[in-house]
Amino acid sequence: MADIQKFFDYIAEGNKTKGEFITLGAAMLEGETITNAFVNIPLKTLNRHGLIAGATGTGKTKTLQVLAENLSEKGIPVLLMDMKGDLSGIAEPSPGHPKIDERHEKIGIPFEAKKFPVEILSLSKQNGVRLRATVSEFGPVLLSRILDVSETQAGIISVLFKYCDDNKLPLLDLKDFKKVLQYATNEGKKELTEEYGRISSSSTGAILRKVVALEQQGGDLFFGEKSFDTDDLLRIDENGMGYINIVRLTDIQDRPQLFSTFMLSLLAEIYSTFPEQGDSGRPELVIFIDEAHLIFNEASKALLNQIESIVKLIRSKGVGLYFVTQNPTDVPDAVLSQLGLKIQHALRAFTAKDRKAIKLTAENYPISDYYDTAQILTKLGIGEALVTALNEKGIPTPLAATMLRAPMSRMDVLEDDELKDLLDASELIPKYNQEIDRESAYELLNKKIDIAEQEEVREKARKETEAIERRDSSQRGSSRRTTTRRKSTRMNPFVKVLTSATVIRGVLGILGKMMK
């Protein structure tokens, strides 16, 4: 075995910290655990984001659980994306096990079973606090990126949001936005063209089709009221422990667009509402995104750019993002380069492609005198990982193969009755699970269309009445002129007599001249 003292010094170099820290476990050398050679992570750098990667069954979810528990114990709230539905057990203490005792004896850390304050959240109709956001809060830019529309179509979406703002038409759910699209294409086309320029009906039709696709993935459940207040993620219980907020996502694994919509909305809302943190020495909130490839695999280029921007900026708000996935290559390079803590579980080399992936993965970690990174990646056991973090100066710590401590809470799901008790005790469910459908763009535009149609009917009736009156008036005038003409052709009897006498005199005069 290599020189143990030098190895202790090597590990100690990575453990230098003046502030608070989390202990993940003990370092390993040549397959043996070195008791008391602890691997510590400074709280100060946990807002610098991180990665938990490894093949299926190597312990990623339990590592996530360990981090969440230790953060909660330090009074730091956590948000977990639970794709597999196996994290609710954090609300109950571990029942213990001889293997857990054996592991902790090797590490040199006493094991303590403990439960943690948990809030269950839901994006769908599953039991839990309903997570929603209005279309207006989402905004035209994020909506355009989620829908993956063209630049021209994105401009139309911005115009429609402006029209709704100008005319006090609240955009709360997808039903509202669909109604505005239909209105801009039909009844309101003239109005919008005069005020904002021509809007192509083919473009609005294309946008509408993409909205319908999002709706079919469950977007109609996410968009609406009451909007979730991100401050409710920052709760601390009466014992000073941070709440672990678990979003149940087991029923939306096949709907990546909805998951991406939720994540982007949440991160954007946190960034816009949380104050600048500065150098506080600890994060305000840590978010773990399990099955992170679901965000990146289906994301458009515009959406990826938005995610990359938020990852770079959100740490200034004291928020750490941790991506949990099978391989670091699942995460775009621009995001991967922003991740300070990397916990790499075992990878399996079953094919030539796997071996190439392992070699590429090894290049993401610091070079070590004690480890052949590519080789050790295939030899790590369950609950073991390569760990590198950032020290308090922001410098990557030496790479350490680590035997991770076991979770203090239950490594299993809650029973139905336990889940019911947890939900019944929730302070947030009464706040957010009310069905609200107040008057918004859909109802207001329908009223506007009804009023316009009624006005059109009245105007048509008025014009018809005026036409009838003009026709009657014309007919009466024609009748009067006919009567006058008739009257003018009849001679006054006196005039007739005079006329006749004149004619007779004329005839007699002519005859008299002829007789002479």
C-alpha cells in the first residue's frame, strides 16, 4: 500500500476549511477505507453547482439523499426532483441494518437514524402541493423557448402579450393564450393589425399547434392559479432544520417538455425574486435534478441557451443546482464546466462505446498520483465514488475515492397511511390546492366578441330599418309625383269652354273669309 501518511496529507489538503462543511464519507486507497480520512465539502461552495453521475444501481439516489439530509441538518432547505418515486422515505428515520453499522465503522462516523421535515409537491394530479405558474408570469421569452418557435412566431407571441397588457386581459392558463391566438386570427385581426401591425394567420396557427402539443403533455395542469411562491421553498422547521421539498414526478417521465417547462419556470422565478446573496458562507437553497438528461435530451437550442445562462447566474442568488444522471456526457459542456462538486459513481465497460465514454469521463477529473481514474471508475462498489469539490478559495480539491456514509432516513418510500398523515399535516396544501378560475383573457375576449356580435346585429337591424324607411319614403314621393301629373292633365271646365270658343271663332273666321 502507498505511504499512508502522504495519503492523509493529500486528503487533508482537500479538507482545509474555516467554515461549515458536510462530511460525505472516508477516503479509500487501493480498495481499502482509511478510517478518519474524511472527505469534507465546504458549505461556502455548495452554490457552485454539482454533478452526481454513475451507472444504474451504483448508489446515485442514496448519495443525493445523504447530501439532502446533511444540508437540512445545517438549516439549508432542499428541493428534490423525484423521478423514480423513492425519496419520500426521508420523512421517516432509517430502521438501521448491520451493513450500515459495518460501513460506518469503516468510515469512522457514528450512525444516527433520523427523520427530516418533508413537503410533498406535485406537477400533476398526484397528491401533494400543486405547483403552478400563470402564462403571464412565464412571459413571452420563456414561452417562446419552451414552444421552440421561429423568430417571427416569437415576435407574434410578444405582440400578443403586449396586447393583453394594454387591454388588461390576464393570461392565466393555456386556455387564455389559445383564445388570444384565435382572436388575433379572426374577430380581432383588424384591431390588432391597426395597433400592432399585420399578424399572419399561418404563424398563429403554427403557434397554436405547439400550444396544443404542450397541453397534451400536461401543460394545462401546470399553467394556472394559484401560482406557487418560491419563498415557500425556504422554510425552516421548529428544530432549525431546512425543509426537504420533494416534487413527485413518477407520472411525467414520458413528458419531458412539461418537466423542462417547470424547471425553466422555477429557475427563472427564483433568479428574478431571490435577492443577491453575496459571500454569506452557505447556500440559501439547493436543488437536485434527478434524471437530468430528460431536460437536456429534448431541449431546443434556444432552451439550452436559456438553461446555461440561468446556471451561470443563479449561484449569485445563493442557489446550488445539482444534476443527477448516468453519465457526465448527458450534460452539455457549457453546463458541465460550471459544476464545482463532482461525485462520480462506477461506470460499466460492457462495450467499446462504454470504454470510450469512461476514458472521456476520466478526463473531467483532476489528475491524481494515487488513482488511475479510468481504471478505478470500473472497480468502484455500490455506495463508493470519486469525489472532487471546490475549496473555499474556489480551487478544485484533490480527487478522492470515497466510501460514502449511509442515509440517516429510510431508504424506501412511505406507506400509503404514512403519506396520508404527511399530506394531512401540510401547511401548504390548503394554500395551493384550491381550484381558482377567475375572469381572465378567455372570458373577457368572449364577452368582447359577444358585445361586438350584438352591436353588429343592432347595426344590421338599424341599416335594414333605414333602408325600409328610405324605400317607403321613395315610394311615397313617387306616388305624389304621379298624382300631380294626373292632376295637371285635367282641364278646368271654364278653361275648356274658353278654349273651345276660341277654336270655333277661329274656324268661323276662316270660313267667312272663304265665302267672300
